[in-house]
Amino acid sequence: MKLVRERRHQQALRLSPLPPDVTPVAADHFRQQRTTTPTSTPDSPANIENLSDLEKLEVLGHGNGGTVYKVCHEKTSTIYALKVLRFDHNGTGILQQAAREAEILKLVDSPYVIRCHGVFDNNGFMSSTSDHNDGGGDLCFVMEYMEGGSLLDVLRARKRLPEHVISSVAKRVLQGLHYLHAMQIVHRDIKPSNLLINGRGQVKIADFGVSHVVAGAREACDSYMGTYAYMSPERFDPERWGGDNADGFAGDVWSLGLVVLQCHMGRFPLITPEQKPDWATLMCVICFGEGVEMPETASPEFRSFIWRCVEKDWRKRATVDELLDHPFVNKTCCSSTDDLVDYV
């Protein structure tokens, strides 16, 4: 940390990323907790009794120790996304992630958060086509299928979004965060790839692998969980920015501010296109930078919204409730997300 502060203006810093703070989880203990039956919500469109009822159609993506498939429920022809987390006897990090995500998904039920229709324990599912038949196991999440992909997909295709569309996206994410924070859940990884879009243009928060349930009003979160690029100053450098006393909710607001700004600029806003987004560079710009670059074409309401989100001192940063009352997300033209359909 001292080295970073002394050389914070040098872009040639080369530091290795800090690993997540992983608490070992005994594999045998976790297997005792793993469910062998689906934990479906009452309004699930289908009663999924067995993974064999699902037919794989295609791979949607990889990441965080797992694979996401597009699947079809053969009895009802309903389309789902199947997230498969694979682990072996030594995969304590994946075990912990799977247990955390499963517990949170059992709790949440909101139109602004991706819906989970079932969690299955399975030791052999997908093994016939897998390259890793090592005696490990799978934990499978049957998720709501979001045919529009992610916000990152939209930005890759469209580069930038107009303000009225960004406003509606921001409002839905804020509504999702309001729901999660009311349940004392800190997401900790708000970024474009974790904001999914359905065919109606509705944005929903996804991926709770690094999320955290806060037990107390000022319980600090593990600093190095989530994606570095969207990490708030108090999580990157708790000593300098008072992260030891932060509740974690403010970190989600910081991340949202960067996502909203990225939608306007068409690129990650804290560094130039020529800079490499390594850990040291991000540390410098997030913790020691003068402030974010604001587009000249941005409206006063947009600028105000961003400044309220990316205040470095988390104590002065806007809360989700305050942002839901902000003029930027309450424009007359932004009452729905229908306009986003044209960009998917």
C-alpha cells in the first residue's frame, strides 16, 4: 500500500492482484448442506423435478468457476438458463461461492432481480460432455432466461446509449438495489455483465456469487470480493477511506455510478483506452484520482446523478433511496424500459 501511494502517478506499476479472502469450507460439510430437490418459487412456470427434464440447447457463457447453458424444459417447452458451478474436493472457493449464492437466491423474490426456479445437487450432470471428469460435483441453478443478454452485450454492439434509456436502466437497477439492501444483502459486483435484459427490455440484477448478507448496520464486507474495476475506494483502500466502518451498501452505489457513466461514454470511464486496467492502475485512479471524466454532452441532471454516486467518501455518497428521488431517474419519458428493446 505504501508503494502504491508513493508511486501513484506512475502508470508502469506492476502489482499482482490481491486474492479474495477465502475461508476454507469442508467439502463433506458442504455436501451435507447441498439440496437434492429444487427450491422453486410458488409462481414458477414449470415444476422442474429433475435435471433430466432439461435439454441443453447452447452455451451462453463461462465464468466464475461455472458455465451457463440455454436449456428447454421438455414437458412445457419453457426456456431457462442453467448455471452449473463445478467443483472438486479442493475447490473451497467455488464451494463457498455456491453456498453463498444458493442461500441468497432462496431469499430473493423481486421483479428487479433475476429469478431462480430451482437449485439442484448433481454429481454427474453434464459429465458426459465435460472435459473434467475428476470425481467432483456440480451445483446447478435453474434461472430465469433473459433473452436480451446483458447490458455489456448491448454496449459492445451499440457503444453508447441515449440518456433517456440510461435513465430507465438506472432506475430499475436502483429499484433492485433498494429491494436487496432492505433485505440486508450487499451485491458487491454491480457491473454491465451482471445486469441482464429480457425481451421486454427489463433490466434485472444477476450473479450473487460474491454477495454478502450484512448482519449489522456497520458490518464491513470482505474488501477484495467482486470486480476490481467497479470497486469503491473504501473497499480498495479501507485504511485511507474508512472502509473498516463502511456498511457495504455505498459500494453498490459507486459501482452503479460507473456503469451509468460507461453507458454514456461507451467505454470504462476511469481510464483512457490506451491504459491497461490492471490492479495497480485501477488502484491509482479509484483511490487517488482527481475525479471521473464527465462527458461534455451530458445533461445537468446526468452530471449531478454521477457526482452523487462516485463521491469518494462513502459517508457523503448518495444512498439508493436518495437516488430514487433524483431528477435524472424521474423524467417523464423514463417511466418504462420499452425504449431499451430497440437496443437489444
